[in-house]
Amino acid sequence: MADNNNIGMVTFDQSLFKLFSNGKIDEDNALANADSRNDLSLKIRFSAEGARGSSFTA
């Protein structure tokens, strides 16, 4: 379901991430309510690194 955004299906954690990204909730609140705290934490961390323009190369 995490890959089906184009047809309107989103996970609870995706909704929490969107709320966090839009400044509606803080990171602690998002993580406290996440289905998968680890996955959401990684998504938040990677989005912050991308926003800072870090150059991650594999």
C-alpha cells in the first residue's frame, strides 16, 4: 500500500509524515503515534538530509 499513492491509498505513517512535513505536528508526536516508529524516523531523517542538500552517493 505504501506504493499506491496515485490511487489515493496511504498508510497511517505516510499521513503522519505529511502532517510533520507541513508543520502540523512535531517529530515527537509523529513518532509517538507511528505504526512503525523506525520506518517513520528514517523517512524523516532522509527527508531532512535531502532538504539540506546533502550529496548521498551509493
